[in-house]
Amino acid sequence: MLEREKAARARKVARRQRRRVLVKRLTPQIGRPGRIYRRSRGQRIGIVLVPLLAAAAIWLLVPDLALRVVLTIVIVMALPALVVLILGKRA
């Protein structure tokens, strides 16, 4: 009786290992594991600094408050598209 239980347990463990291998093989691997940023440090700093400088210039040079707000919103909305156009999607 003890041998049957051992054999059944061994089959169960082997089935579990085969299933893990199959799931790991079928799970898609995207990019390098652990890598979050695709852009260099200089690019990321530029992505942050350029819009901030543009917004600061708008708030210092444009006298109308409504126009300041609209131009700031335009910068925020256009930033992702400009980053992709200027730096490229895979930069």
C-alpha cells in the first residue's frame, strides 16, 4: 500500500513539473526582464525639462491667464506625440 502511495505521489509531482514547464514555455517573454526604461537618462531629462522650460516661458511672457492655461494644456497634450516623433518609438 505504501508503495502505491509513493508511486501516485511521484506521478503527481512529475505531472506538476511538466505543467510548469509547459506554462513557462507558452508564456510570452516581452523584452528584457527587469528593464523598465527604454530611453537613456539624457532623453528622459530632456522629456521633462523642455516642456517645463516652455511652460515657464509661457507663464512669464504671456499676459492673459486664459491663454497661459490653454498653451500649457497644449504642451501637455502634445508632449507624447512629440516625443515619439522626435525620439522615435524604439529610442
